[in-house]
Amino acid sequence: MTRSTLHSGRWIVLAIVGLGAGMGLAGFLLREARGPGLPMKPGAIVVVTCETAARRIVSFEGEPVDPNQTSFSAAVAPSSELVANLGSLWTGKMPRASGLVRDGDALRADLPTLAEIATGQGFAAAAFVVRDAGEWKESGLSRGFASVDARPAASDADLAAKAAEWLLARGTAPTLAWLHLRSDEVVWHFVESLRERGALDHAALVVVRPLASSDADGPRTLPRGGHVELSLRLPVALLPLRVDPQPVSLVDVVASLCEVFGIRAPDGIGTPWLLHPQSAEPHFVLSTRPLAGEFADADEVWLYSAKVTYVNAPAREIGGGIDRVTEGEPHFHDTHEGSRLFDSDSATTAALRRVIEDRFEYRFDGVELAELLESEAARSPLAPPVHESESTPVRTVIARSTRSQASK
């Protein structure tokens, strides 16, 4: 490449950066004068959550159907509990920080939801959910939505049609819509109906699935490891990858949507990781499962980064192993052979424990394994007792929350 070509390329880059800065300033001034909007036009935020997944909208092995959509192949739900995941999705906080850890809990009163933040800056917000309205209100998940169409007896198709009708009526006005379905069977039709009528030309679309077990008659919990399918579609192809392998969490959604729309978010909302920011800070994501009984302030934890996975789940591990650490891309199913690469007292394990302590506000405590297993067995058959053997330890280590909002 010649020197003149390099010089010309450098000027092109500077021009693009300058144009972006100018558009950002213009967008800021317009938002201040006329309310919030996307960088180039007003628009809508559409969030679709599905409790179970029966089909794949996009294969992570191939290209997404929509060129403006990015699918995150290493997306993680912060909890095994449905309500906790929804709380994290709408607040950008982990369950212990939001206060919504289990069914029956409620979001902290002083913690704003994305719906409250957005409506305070000119958005109209409506929710369409296949759950009882009282349940949504008591948990705090309905906060900020001026309209909540909660119909537990309605079909997913009917509810999706209502949501699409409301969105189309809003046009390009600043809008936030949440559609919560039992399964993902009608999601593709819902998205296509919006696309065909031009509604996605000015919308950011987030789809999350599944958030609960595929067993409709079972508890509304995710399997261990917390892996979910997460996709983000923007009105234009702003994201660098169609399939993004970086570990991300549902807690990253709020910061990312606020960044796209120029919504002024509260301090401490986090980094917009879904937008693939250039950051020297390593991104760690955490998935948890709350324990029971006298250990209700503790969680089983799965910590993921692009280079290593750490697991502390002694109530589920055969033999009652304390820690498990694996190298390489995230391991969402920690039962494969050869995964124990480090001893529990290794420097790597100690460093990963410090990440959990410092970034996610836990402490590691030694407890009697028999007491832990007894408590878990009384809580649910999903946590079978560990079969004792000569190698089964008498004591183990668990991650206890250090927050004052530790669950009941």
C-alpha cells in the first residue's frame, strides 16, 4: 500500500469520526429540544421475552436471517429464576442488587426500571404479558408501563397481535413495548409483521429465549449454567458482528439500549457490552442459582469470560467438588470430562473468586456439606443429594451475598 493511499485512508477515518461526532452533537441537541430518539430518527424499543424455546430463529453456525441483527452465542441469564432474570433485564442489575431473587420478592423501590427511565424522557410504554397482572405488579416488573395488558388465558398469537397493533399505531414516536410470551412459536411471525409494515425501520428489537424450563408443567427455572439465546436488531447495521461470541449478560441490555437511544441513564448502569465497545476492561458475566433454607443468602455461581469459566455449585456436583475451572470459550454445561484443569487452591481459582467478590458483592464461606445438601433436598428435587463416598469432602465453600437485600 502506498504512502498516499495510507494518508487518504487516514483522512477518510478522520472524516467518519468527525461526521459521527457531529451527528452525536446534533442528536444530543435534538433530544434536549424534542425528546429522545435514535441517532438518526425517533423510534421504538421492542423487547420480546419467551419462557420456553421450541424453535431456532437463527442458527449460531450460520448467518442470521436479518443482516441488521446480531445474535450473541454466549449470552447468559443472571439467574435460574424467571422473575429474577426479568428483573435484571429491566434494571441492568444482578438479582441480589435488584432485590428480585425469587418468586415473591420485589424490585427495590429506589431502583429505576428501563421503562421508568424511558417514560421520564418522553417515551410511551406498554407491556403485553401472558401472566397475571397482580403477579407483575407485586414484583415491580410493571413499573413504568402506563399500560399493562396481562392476560394469562390469552394465546401467544393474540397477545402478539395486540402488541403489533399498538406499535404500528405509534408510528415513529418514542415508544417502548414489552411482549412476554409462553414460547417462541409466534415470535418469527410477530417480527415479520412489523418488518413488512416498516415498523422495524425505526426500532431496536431485543429477543430473549428461553427464560424457563421447556417443561411447561415444571418450575419456571433455567437449567444450570444460565445459557440463553439473545439477539439485538438495530434499524441500521451498526454492530460489527452478525454472530457475536463474546460473553454477555441480560444485565447488559439496559445500558446498551440507553446508549443507542441517547437515554440519560442513572449512574452505575454499566457498560453497553451488546454494542461491542472497545474496552480494555475484561468482561465477566455471572449466572446464579439461589440456595435454600439457612443458605438463602447464598448462590451457586457460574462465572464466564472469553478465556475461562469458573463454577462453584457443590450442591449439584457429584462428589461435592468445591470449584471447577475450565479454560477457553464459555462452558455452559459443566459435566463434560476433563474440565477440572486447576486445583481449588490454585492462583487462577483464587483470582476468579476475587472477581466474584469484588464485582458481584459476594464472600466465600466454608460450610458443612451435609447441612447444605439437607437444605437443598428439602427445597426441591432438582437438587438431589450428593452421593457420599470416600472422596466426598466434609466441608465445602459457597458464595454468600454481602448485600443488605439478601433474599428472605
